[in-house]
Amino acid sequence: MARTITVKGIGRVSAKPDYVVLSMTLESKHIDYDKAMDKILVLQHR
């Protein structure tokens, strides 16, 4: 007679990722280039 162990259940595993890929698009419209870029910098640092 073979010996058998049977286990039933639900499990959860979590771990920190090895790396993260983040992609974003920022858009600003203004007639003056420098003011448009200033708006982007404000959005970028929120």
C-alpha cells in the first residue's frame, strides 16, 4: 500500500517586484514655450 499525503487549500504569495517600468505622457498647451514647459514641470512634481 502506497503512502499518500493530500493537501487541499487556498494560498497567497506576494513579493516585491525585481523592477518597475513606469511610462507617462505629460501635455501642456500655451502660446509661449517657456510657460508651457513651466506647466509641465509643475505637473511632473505633483
